[in-house]
Amino acid sequence: MGELRRYEIFADYFQFYLWDGRYHPDDLGVFTDEECARHVKVAPHVVLIMPVRNMTVPVLLDLCDAAPADPDPIEWDHVVDVSLALPSGELELEGWQEEPIDRIPVAPGSYRVRVCMAGLDTLSENGLEGDDHYRLTLWPAPEAPIVVWKQHAPLPDRS
């Protein structure tokens, strides 16, 4: 590993996924208020990321061999670390009900994913435009509890 990948992802229904290519679930169930505030939902073999726009958003995926340095609280508006099991060794990045955007071979095992979000306060009034951007960092690590490094204030309801 040790590579940076860039994407423009259509975040239909305010979501996209990192998951195991062979074990992702068909239904992630009801989203809790806590998961929505965290902008991340975790289930077996899947991390669902909830960006702040229902549009195409820029995403960086950083594949690392070891844990990154602590996140910079000035650079990022929102930062969460979660665990992801990838028993098949096939990491997929995918939009909501779409074909995979990317399939990446990794060593089978347990990983941590750091979800960093910035520019969350740059959205236009209608929520369609903004300078929000997202960085996902993945590294091998044992399963561990969710860590919220920095929590962004909740956004207004746009439904």
C-alpha cells in the first residue's frame, strides 16, 4: 500500500461506501441521529460516509501501511476513526446503488478508516454548491471503538 487515489463521487442520497467486495450487506437498517451527526455509519464489513451534499464531491483515499499522525483540528471540520473488516482482501469504493467506483486489493484483515471532512460551512443556500472535500485514510489495525476527533456542528435540515 502507500498510495493516494483521487475521485469525484456522486453522493446520491448523501452517501457513499467503503466495504468488502464480497461481504457487503444488502440493508444497513435505520440511521440513528448519532450516526447522522457523526456523518459515518458502521456495519459489518462496511463504512458508509455521509457527505453534506447530495452532489458530486471530491474524495481522496489514502492507503497507508501504518497509522497516520493525529489529524490537524484546524485543517478539518470533522474527523472520525472507525474499524472496517476486509476478510476477502477486496476493498470497494462505491456510490449508492451503483457499480463500484474502484476495487482495490488489500491484505485480508482488520483496518481503521479515518474520515476527514473540510469546507462543511461553504455550502450554498440550496446546498448544491460548496467547497466541501473528504479524505479517507485506511491502514491495517485491530478493531477498536469509534473515535470522534472533531465533531462539526449539525447542518440545517435540507429535506
